[in-house]
Amino acid sequence: MISATICSPHRDLAASWDDLSARAETNVFMHPAALLAAAETGFARIHVLQAWDEDVSPRRLVGFWALQERRALSLAPPFLESLPYNYAFTSNAVIDAACVDAVMAAFFEAIRRDARLPKVISLRSFAADTAAYDAILRLLAGAGQHREFLRVERPFADTANGVKKSGSTRKKLRQDWNRLCGEGAVEVVNAREPAAVEAAFETFLTMEAGSWKGDQGTALLCDVDDARFVRRLIGALAAGRQASVALLQVGGATVAAQVLLYSGTQAYTWKTAYDPGFGRFSPGALLVDKVTGSLLEGGDVTVIDSCSSAEGFMAQLWTGRRSMVDALVDVRSRASLAFAVEAARRQGFEQLRAMRDRMRQVLKRSGRPAAQKAS
């Protein structure tokens, strides 16, 4: 028998999480330390769903899913979002492969029964090619509502394939690396000790703030709450050796930084920044390429998630693709106002995004410079 409980993030979740992670495809963004960082900084209101196998003694954790409660508009009904906090990029539940259907059913039933919780779940960046998504579709086939808004192909690399070995991209990387080496001694540093990670993360934050993101106000340091949360997040994960910041250095000066997260045998290229003064060398791409090789050849990592879209530069480096879906589900069998309101909002958002993307393509083909594009 599978039962489900709902709680807030707390420190005692770690032991059961570690046991489950050894038996399931894990997700670093659901790690209890990350959830606690978001909760204790007030960054997100998180509900943690846990599924338990009651047929063994002591009972065993077989499912873990953290959902964020939020409102898109102040007067709109609340809903649950499967990305537990901003700056999470994968929302998959962590479930023992032996009981996926039973766990998802228990999760949905627990949400239905809990009078405090919204019944609408916004699935964001959920892997579509998984047993968990298949289980969700089966659960909603006879009851509940489901609407899919978007599918995107996310680049990834693994030990079997996924890294481009030849072609124009590989040729350009070699040329850029050779030219960069002409600027001074080149080194990639990727320390895993917590103090070194936190120091390197500050380097990343400063570099990002000095880039175009800082100019546009989207760098992490541009928002006090964002900066407080991400510092806490990286520090908490680094304490368990689940975060690092790889630095590309030329003559001892950092020209690119790549924040990496780790869970099980999976790594995530979470955030990238580079010195615009070295932009002609493509330092961000060079760093990701070098880190990809060292991680996959090291034996501890078997797959790297780009946390990026198919339009990002990592799509030029890696040939692996994973389908990610954005969808809306209602665990109730009857139609609800909350589902209708959020579905209408999401549909409008996707239409606006499609218009934006079409305009960007038109401007790109016209060859107009960036300053003119913005006008």
C-alpha cells in the first residue's frame, strides 16, 4: 500500500531523500537543502509531497515531489506549480521506478483531500519522456482536466552520445581555444570544497552583474531577494558537494564562470557568465565544452542537463535532446474556475511569447544591430 503525506521543507527530510535517490532518477532542484533554502529565506511557499511504501517495516520513501503555491495575479485563484522556486529548471518528481503509477495516484489523492491546497497544478519544465508524465496522463484520462501548452527540446549530453565530435562547431571551438591560449596561460578550475565554491560563486555573481544582464536588470545581484536566495542555495548544496563553479582563467584572471549542480550521477549547467571583453573567444562555450569532457570522462557523472532551451548555445555543442513539457492539470473530475482562469492566462502568455520570437527572427534576418532592434 502507498500512502502520501504533505509537509513543509525541514531538515529531517534529508535521510529519506538520500535513500530514495539511490533507487530513482533524481532531481537536484527537489533536494531538501534547496527547498529549505527557499523556505527559510521566504523565497517560495513550498509543499512537499512524500509517498511511502507501507508494506515494509519501517515504511520506505518511494516518492518525493515539491510544489510551490503561488498566484499569477493578485486576485486570481492560487495554484500549485511544479517548479518549487524560481531558478529551478526541472520539476520532475523523484519516484521509485517500481511504483510510479501508484505514487502519482497517491500524490493526486493527497492534494484532493487537503482542504488547504489548490487543486490545479501547473507543470513547468517537466520531462515528457518519463514514466511519471505517462502516469499523469493515465490518471487524468478518466477524471480531471489536462491541457498541454508547450513542448521544447532541451539539450543534454551523456556518456554514450550527445557531444559533437566534429563539424564546424568543433572546428570553431578549437580555433577559439588556440586564440585564447595566445592571450596567456589558460586554466579551468572547478573546486568542490564548500569555501572555494562560495568564493567562486561570488566571482560568478560579479561577472554576471557586469554583463548585459546587469545592464538589463536581470542579473541575480539586481534583486536583493534573488541574491539572498541563490547565495543560500549554492552554499547549502555546496556543503553536500552538490554544487561547484567552474572558472576559465587566462593569466590568473577569470574570463568565464559556469555554475554546476549535481545530484546522483547527473550534473546541471545551471548558470553561465563571461567577461564581455573576451567575448570574441566565446569563453562561455569553451568553458562548457571543457567541463563537459572532464565530467563525463571522470566517471561520476553520466548525463548533463543544460537547463537551457534548444535556442541556447549548448544546443550547438550537444546533440542529445530531451522533451520538456509545460501543461496544466486539475486533480478534480469537475471543471473549475481556477483551471479556466490559469489556462486562459497561460494561453495568452504563450501567444505573446510566440509573437516575440517571430519578431526576433524578423529582426535577425534584417541584420539590424541590437540597439535598433530594441527601439
